[in-house]
Amino acid sequence: MGVLNRLSRLLIGGSGAATEEVAVRLAQAYLDCARRATQLLWHAEMAPQQQSAEALKRLAAGEEEQRGRLRQALEAAGARVPPVAPEQPRRGALNHWARLVQDLEAHRGAVQLFRELAMRFAESLPQTAGLFEVLCREEAAHCEDLRALIARADPQALD
């Protein structure tokens, strides 16, 4: 019976560790969504065309929806929802095209992270893995929208 007790402790400890890790990952994803939304809104304010500004605002709204789902997941896991500190605009790229490239890189990083997290938690926490898969697909769609905006932007124009 000693071996069975040790095995059950390992299994229980393992799931506890997975639950703890997922809470940390959800909190970080929550904060990252907030940062991406803020960055998109800053870039929308500096966009030279109304069409680009509106598209960036829609993407920011999508990030806020994702953040809401991550908040719900954190609350369901019994984890503390981290406060989002207001960020000051950072000195960014000089033109609209370069700012869009910055946005695209941030979203590509999110796609990769969400894909990795979906695979990491697929067996231990399938419902959370499903959330990360949905977020991955949404971020991939955001990347496509940003690529389309980049294709229409003039990289030589300073604004």
C-alpha cells in the first residue's frame, strides 16, 4: 500500500502543480491581452487613415473580449485577477507601417504562446487547453487582419 499512496500523492501533486501553473499562465495571458489592446489603441490614434484607425480599434476590442474570457477562466480557477496598471505610451516606430509591424509581431508571439499552452495542458486540463486553442485561432485571425493593413500601408510615409 505504500507504493499506491506514493503514486496517488504524485498524481495529486502533479494536478495541483498543473492547476497552479495554469493560473500563472492565465494571469500572464490576461496582462498580455491588456498590453496588446492598449498598444492597438495607441496606434489607432496615430493612424493616418480613418479606415486603419477603425480596423485597429476593432482589433483592440477583440483583445478586450479575449481578456474578458481570460478573466472568467481565472475566476473559475479561483485565482486572483491581476490588476492592469495603466501604461504610458512608449516611443514607437516612426511611421504607420512600422507600428503595424510591431502589432503583428506582438500577435504572432501570442499565437505561438497560446499554441504551446494548448498543447501543454491538453491532457491535464482539457477545458483550459480548449480556451487556449480558441485564443490561438483568434490571434491568428488578428495576424491576418494586420497583414492586410500592412499591405495597404505606405512604409515610406512619415506621420
